[in-house]
Amino acid sequence: VVPLCFLVMITIVHLTDTVREYFAGLDGVKDAFEILWDDEVEEAENDIIGLTISFLLTQAIRFGISGNLPDQEGADKGVH
């Protein structure tokens, strides 16, 4: 699940980068604001990928150790 999520997220990031480059290049020049916009969005995308992958990896390891997944509140029902 973790590698699949990573591939999907990278694909989405690539698509959004293509869209940003298209809109930034509509006037034929990429000004300072558009460069900052692109940098900030890329940084936010990297943060989201990191949070998503770390959460999924943590859940996979937790399932591997305990053999069950927690409920919506994070409590393990199999452990007392």
C-alpha cells in the first residue's frame, strides 16, 4: 500500500506541476511572484507526501506488530 500511495502521489504532483507551469507561462515570462508561488506549492506538496507516507507506514508497521488495525479513535480493540 505504501509504495502504491507514493506512486499515486508522485503522479499527482507531476500533473499539478505541469498545470502550474502552463498557467505561469501563459504570458510568456515567469516573474518573481510565479517562481515563489511554484516554490511554495512544491514545498507544501512535499510536506503532504511526507505526512501521508509516514502515516501509512506507521499504520502498516502497527498492523504487522499487533495483527489488527485501530478503530477511528486510534484504540486497539484486540489489546487490553
